[in-house]
Amino acid sequence: MHRGPSPTLRRPTPSPAAIIPAGGRARRLGGAAKPLLQDGSGTPLISRLLDDLLGFGLRAEDIVVVGPAAQLDPVWDISAPRFDRIRRAQEDPPFGGPAAAANAGLETLLSTAPAPEFVLLLGADMPQLARGLPVLLDAAVRSPASEAWIGRTGPDPGRTEHLFALHRTGSLRRRLSELNPDGLPLRRLTEGLITTPVPLPEGAAADVDTWAAAAGFGLSAPPDHSPGG
């Protein structure tokens, strides 16, 4: 298992909300639900991510997981009441992509009370995500004029990680109101905004797109799915 040691997590400043797009067809995994990939103890990947966010100091009610109930119900079934205040949403249309998920998540955050000033947009398939969260939040403190802070991996110029990003809630809301999010590339959400690239620690944004990658992180298929099936 290659998750590596967890960083010393601390309450972030500023304290953000979080939207986690967790629905997808996962074609390279034969349709296996990525959030339900499990480690040797049977813990789903999405549960580990949520535990990392809660350990980082986010409030459960400020976290929205977006995806179809069929992929997410098992997590709540085995983890309640730990996650009972975390909110859930479904993108419209289903499988409309991460921008549609961001829109559904933001609508959910704003449906009951004003959301925090900042919102994280994070992929659900990054087993080592926790090691990059302090870096992202610290960048917002160092570059307060920005409207979005986007993770960057690899050697310069590197790869832009739009699913490892921090946004000003108001700016993200405005961009989503200006666009049709269905199938929209995430990079469109930051067009015209003041953005700051944030170099991430090695491996922080490594995701699980293949069975080989899953095995490298010590993850296996959900009980009702086998690799290639």
C-alpha cells in the first residue's frame, strides 16, 4: 500500500467548504464505482477522503459529495453516523461531468445558509490527497487577491489539476451562472478569473484510473465487482 504517512493535519485558514464529484462511469475500471474501491481493511476510498477532510477541520455540513445514490449509499450504510451531517447531491443530468457536479454541490451548499467564503473542489479518487491540502490553503493566505488556487503537478509547466483546487465561493457561483455546466471542461470555470497555480507535493493528486493504479495504492474492487467485470 502506497498511501504514505499522513501529514499533520490542522484546521485550515481560511476554513473552506468542499465539493467532491464522486460520480463517473469509470470505463477504464470496467464500470467499478471509484468511491467504493476499498483498502485491506474494507474501508472505501471515499470514506478515507471524508475522514481526511474532517480531520483537516472542515465541518461535516460544509462537505457535499455529488454522485448517484447507487454508488454512494453503501458508504453511508457502513459509516453512519460518522458521516450523517455530510450532504449529498446528484448532478443534473446524471454523469454530466465534474462541472455539473460542482454546480449541484454549490446549489446544495447554498440551499440552507451562506456557504463559507472558500470552497474546495476535489476528486474522489486521490488516495494521498491529504498531503496537499495544507499547501493549497496556505497558498490562499499568501495570494489573497486570487479568485482560485489550482493545483499543479509535475515539472514546470506541469499538469493543471482542476479537481485539486480552491475557489472563492462567489467567483465560482458567478462562473457557473454564466455557463451551461453539463459536459463543460473544468478549466472553463476559471476563465477570466485571477488564478494562482499551486505546486502540490509529489503524489498528492495521484488518482486511480486503472486497476494497476488501484493495486499500487493497496485498493481492490468493491465486493460486487471484479476487475474487468
